[in-house]
Amino acid sequence: MARLDDKVALITGAGNGMGRCASVLFAHEGARIVVADFDATAGRETAAAIEQAGGEALYVQVDVSDSSQVESLIGATMSRFGALDVLYNNAGIFPSDDGGVTETPESTWTRVMDVNLKGVWLGCKYGIPAMLESGGGSIVNVASFVALMGAATAQIAYTASKGGVLAMTREIAVEYARQGIRANSLCPGPIATPMLEELMSDPERRQRRLVHIPMGRLGLAEELANAALFLASDESSFMTGAQLVVDGGITAAYVTPE
């Protein structure tokens, strides 16, 4: 029996990178997938990949920072599948001008908070009632290892937004612990996705980060998807309010190997 048999999983930011990888993996494990992404072309490609592999998928275009669109997303999920068992709030942005506290434009700060933090809140706000109606389920919110430690290569808005995701997830976990809903945070280290590869296209900037990873490499989207699958499935049934760190050892290191 697959780990997500008879489950309905909604994944935001599912059009590429970690979201697409998780969508395909969750479908392989038996889930019916709601592919949510702002990019219609990418989202439909993910849904097509799932269907070509014999799975069932629904694509819904959504801006996760827009309340009415997120509410409609949950409505479409319940209308098509009649349940919501897994909510994987994965969508996030990291603008190139997100830098130090004094340099980051206010507009960038606002946009990052709207997508990375408000977007997760809206997913939970509208998703939790559907999960309660479905008999409970698992929420996986993507935070980051930067929510646990600081960096001199500043990204102030992104870091603050992910710290907020971490705190909010704990609150949700405790509030709904006796109502059949679990909520956990996934804290990735640097993962080789299109967004990060663009950020690290400068060799000097790339090496500045790689030197701090004990394993000496970026993580793979598949490695993060496997961690998300664990949190989404009943294998983690006694975990809630936790943070699962998948970072190649960054947060454990004081000095890395030569």
C-alpha cells in the first residue's frame, strides 16, 4: 500500500522545482494532487506529468497572497475531490533585491511577506476548515534553515518571512492537535532549484555559500520531497509543531571539513 493512498494533497508552488518534484512523488504514492501555481504553463506541465504517469491531478492558477483566490482554490479542491488531507504550503519567492536591512526596498519586503508568510497563513485559514470536514490531515509549511540562524549574506525579508512561518506553524499545531490536524515545518537548506541556481550563478557568490555546507553540495529537490512525504504521511503520526531540517548539516556545523 502506498503511503498516501486515498489522500488528496494540495501543493502550492507546484509548477517547478521542489513543488513539482513533490507533486509527482506524492502522486506516485497514491495521492490525488491539486497543483497550485501562479504560472499557468508550469502548473499545467506538472499536472500533465502526473496524469501521464497514471495519476490524477487538478491544476488551479492562484496567487497565494490573494485571499479570494486561495479561498477559491480550496473550493475547487473540495468540488473536484471532496476532501483535503494534505496541505503542502510550498510557494515562496526570493527577489534579487532582498538584501540587508537598510538596502531592501519596502516594496520588496511587502511582496516577500505577502507571498512567503501571508500566503501560508491564507492556505491554512481556508484549508483547515476543509481538512476538519475531511476528518483531519497533515499540514506541511516550508520554512527554511535561515529561520534558525543568521547570515552575513543578508536576505532580510526572506529570513524574516521564514521565521514567521516557523512560529505560525507551531501555533497552528498546538491549536489543532486534538482535532486531527498535524502541522509541521520543513526547513530546507540550499536546494538546487531554478530560483537558487539563478541566485548562485555568480561563482564567487556560490562558493561563499557552499563552503558552509558540511556535505559540500546543494541538496536535491528529490531529497526535500522525500522529507515532505514523511511529514505528509501517517509515518509521522506523532509529530506536530516540529521542524524537520534538511540542510546538509549547515545548522549543526561550527567548522566545516576542508
